[in-house]
Amino acid sequence: MKFIALFAESFRLMVGLPSYAAYRRHMADTHPDVVPMDEIAFFRDRQQARYGGGGGRCC
């Protein structure tokens, strides 16, 4: 079962889907005094970082 979970996580990373659980672990370990984003805000932040950089061109 662990293999399937690792494979799924690897696939998500390959297609650019960040891990909210990994983000929460990182925040708890390294920034315990900062309130982490909720899952929706995290997803929007990662989408903006990936696609919304500004100055990009479609065509």
C-alpha cells in the first residue's frame, strides 16, 4: 500500500500538483509561529505562482 501512495505522490508532483500535507508539515516544523494557509488558499497560491506570473503571453 505504501508503494501506491508514493507512486501517487510522485505522479502529482510530476504534473505540478503540490502537496498540502507536505506544506503543513513544513510550516509546523520550520514556522510554528505562523498560521498556515487553508487548503483552498494554498491551492490558489500555488496556481498563481505557476500560471499567473504576469507578462506571459498566450500566443
